[in-house]
Amino acid sequence: MTYVIGAGCIDVLDRSCVEVCPVDCIYVGERKSYINGNECIDCGACEVECPVDAVFTDRAARRDPALDVFLEDSRAFFEKPLPGRDEPLGDPGGARRGGDAGVDTEFVAGYPA
């Protein structure tokens, strides 16, 4: 199991989840944060800390089509090249290494404000 960040984070970017993550697996885009499922240790600290209830498990996402789009989008953030980049972000081993991504997936970039 891993965690996913959904619509509640778009244009909020509170970063409480980032601060409590013990493995630095939450990456910040322009409008939303993303959890790297390969780096997440499933501790749940982010879910408890999120003030807008935007964090949920991947199991919950797979059962709910409205949430599943965010699971797929989170995968795309790490597995496909982001706008303006030639290579996918992949698994860099921690968000603080490269700083904020400063860009979102096309899905989030086009998400209504």
C-alpha cells in the first residue's frame, strides 16, 4: 500500500505532509504535491497531517474512479516526462535533492481552479 494526493491539494499546497514525511517522498509541483509510490514506506504520517484531507491510500483509489484518476496521475508525474522536460523524474531518492518540480502533469495543470 502507498498513499496518493488528490484534488484537495490542488492550489492549496499546505506542505504539512512534506514536513512530516520521514523518507522525503512527497514532491511539490506547481499546483499540487505528489507522493512517489516507490519511495513511500506507507507510514501514514502524511494522511494524518493533511489539513484538507487530500491524502488517501492507493487501495481506496483503486475502488473509486474519482480517486483512481489521481493514482494514475501520480504515476504519470514520476514515469512520464513532465511538460518542458525530456526525461521522467523517476525515483530520485528524495524530493529535497532537486527542490520543487515547479511543474505539474497535464491533468493537474488543466484541472479547474
